[in-house]
Amino acid sequence: MIKFDKLFKTLKENGISQYSLYKNYEVSRSQIQRLKNNQSVTTHTLNMLLNILGEGFTLDDIAEFIPDVKKEK
């Protein structure tokens, strides 16, 4: 599972609100909602967010990979 909790923390630390993403950077409300719910987003969206944050930010700053728990048979 990919979690985007780090994204919202990083945005807040850098003074970028969710409203600002929508209003100033044209990130759609549906994409913001998908990120909040840890649903799938395109690499285009991830690229756009990293460009908004600027140089020096990486995927590690906005996303976290948590392996799925495998069910034993």
C-alpha cells in the first residue's frame, strides 16, 4: 500500500494548503481526495506535486510504501 500522509505534513510545513493546490496549482479536487484516501494516483500527479514543492523534494517526502500483509493459506 502506498500512503500519502507524508504529503499533507510536507505541504503544511511548506505553507501550502489543500485549497492552494486546487486554486493556485490546478490540482483537481478529486485528485486531492484520492490522495487523502490513499487511493491510486498517476505519476503525472506525483510529478506535479513534487514540482509544486520544488527542488530537493523526492517521493520519500510525499509517500510511504507499506507492504501488504500476505494471507497464509
